[in-house]
Amino acid sequence: MEVVEEYMQGLYQSGLYPDKLICHEKHGNVVEVEDPADNKRYKLLTFCTNDVLGLVQSEEVRQAAIDAILQYGTSNSSCSVLSGRIELHRQLEQEISAFKHLPHTHLFLNAWMAMQALIDGFCHLAINLPGFRNTRETLILTDVLNHGCILSAVTNASNRSGKMFSHSPAVRVKAYRHCDVNDLARKLRRYAKPNDRILVVSDAVFSMDGDIAPLPEMLDVLENYPGSVIVMDEAHASGAIGAKGGGIYDHFGITPQQVLDRGMVPLIMTTFSKFAASAGAAISSHMPEMIDLLDVSPTSIGTISLPPPTTAAALESIRQVRQNPELVETLQANTRYLRSRLIEHDFAAIGETNVIPVLMPPELNPKQFTRHLMEHHGIWVSAIWFIAKPRLRITANALHTKEDMDQLVEAMVQTREVLYKPATVVSA
């Protein structure tokens, strides 16, 4: 504990520790927050929520959650293998399967658990089966900027729980350069062995860069490796990209069936904390056996199933998205408008989705910048200061008005004028 205390004191003093704000009320994009550090309250226009379609406060979604509590209570209090599932689980799985065009789906409490279960299950299987022995090694290719839930799962792939239950052949993990299909192809040529089970996993939309994985080109490469599996984490893609908000396959006009027809296997992870006004995640596949394998994975067996109100909120949200494509159209229009306004005022806005990172020059501290926005302009933006290229992480949503977005840009311009002091060159 002395090590913990010494480390944390250093973290506090360095300014690397994040601010801890407490939310009290929310009305649309206006949030009342409390800062325990100075006991002050602020009423803020937020640009840091992942409620991309504004469904968190939808009357239909809230009522669905309330109805679920009245029917089932607040929790299922056990895992589905031991205590069964509720009808809402089955309906949510069916709704996701229809939305993602893959017929079989399994639910999890969050994306970290879903990805861990998937990697464990695929690489190591689950319960020891007498007389069965897998002798084929697994090669995993992962984008170097993949989300932490992916990195954690694949990093642990060679020593995770599957090893505790049965013998598993080696799992080899190789990273490829961000969205670099040529590097992916090079790594496959270099590391793939004839009998390997090949799995490529990528974010569909990258949460810190706001860009989209080059799915068509990735499929062209993987077509040379029949039977290879491609996993898309659609956390920031569902409800946000594609004509109907269907995610990366919708965005590129590809169907999972077309991938299957070309000899590859698509798996999709859907999460509910962004577009679906809830929490939780799901893995979808064309194979019922894949879903049943996830059901008996240690990650599923050792954890309660998705609570009734959470399940109901996600279910109603997905139905709202499928019935109201104008929500997606509004989100995408807002995304284009806000990114163009930022670029117009010389902010380094990157990406192409509603996640709009703004890279900061070295002279500007992102935490100081966002603090100034909060205290002087009543605007809440996320500061990302602990990665190689510090940035603001702005998220547009379907509830933002042009006036809201103009207010943000003007506040950022004024804040830059106050805080930006570029280094001066002194001549000899």
C-alpha cells in the first residue's frame, strides 16, 4: 500500500489525475455538475456524452425500463446458465440480430466482458470435453489503436482462463499499424502458418481518432486466408455511421452474408452505452454454436445476466433507431457541420465521425483548456492528455442545435486567444 500511496501522490501532483465531476441533473444536452474539488456547481452545455442519438431521456425508453422493473425487479441476481433468462433477453438478442444481419446473438454486461469471452472461447474453448483435443494454433491480428477492451483480451489470450479448463495450443498476437491494410497483409504473409486459425479484430470507429476501419480492403486481404474470422467492435459505429445507423457494414454497403460467401467469417460486437441509451454488449454470429460457446465461457458463467431495466432500455432504443432513421440523419448532419466549423477556425479536427478529436499544440494543456471552457463559457468537453498526441475529444449528437455548435466553436476560439502563447524564437 505504500507503493500505491507514493504513486498516487505523484499522480495528483503531476496533474495527470482526472477531475471527478458529479452530475445532478440532465435536460437534453444541458447538465448540472458539481466539482467536489471546489464545491462549485456548473450548468453546462455538454459535448462529451456518448448518447449520440439523444435516447437516454426518451420517454419511450425510460418507460420501457420502468415497465421492466415492475415486471421483473431490478436484477436477475444470477447468470443465465444457473437461473435462466428473461423474455426481454431473447427479444433484445433477436432485435440486435436483425439490426446487424447475423442471426445469433449473446448478451454481456459490458464490452470488456464480451471481448474477453469471445477471445477466450475462440482460442481456448471452454469446458474440458473428454476425447476432444484442439491442435490448431491461433494467430490474432489487432490494430495498434484498438480500444482497451480488445487489447486486454488479446494480450491475455495466451494465458487466460481457457488454459485453466483444457489444453490449448499456442496463441500468437501481432499488432499492425493503424488502419494500414498493407501492413496487415505483410504481417499475415510473415506470421501465418498453414494450419493457423486466423482472427483479425478491429474497432469499426476508433474512439480517440474518430476514423473508420477500412473494412473492404481488409476483406480483400483476408480473402487469401479462407476461413479467417474478422471481428468488428461497433461501439462507436452502431447508430452513428451507415445510412440507417447499422454500423460499418451499412456504411460500406456490405452485408455479413457477402463476407460469408467470400469464405470469411464475420463477428460483430454491439454495445449499448452509446447509441442504445443503456449499458451492456453483445456478440453476433452466423453460427449458433459460436453463441452457445460464449454461453458456457467462464466470463458468462461467473457473472449475472443483463438486468431487466438495462435490457429493456437497450431493446426500445434499438427499435427507435430502426423506426426513426431521421435520428441518424440528424446526427450525421450535425457531425459534418461541427467538424467544418472547427476546421474553418483553424482547429486540427481529425476523423470523419461524430467523435471529433481536436489535436492540441504543445503549448496548450487540454485540461486547462477544458477547465476554461467550463468556468468561463459553461461548456463541457473531454480533455485527453495522457496519450501521445493530447487532444480535446468532442462528441456531436442528434440533440445539438446549430446554435449549440456555434456556441462551442466561439468559446473555443476565445479560449485559445486567452491561453495560447506560442513559443517565440529569439534571434542571436
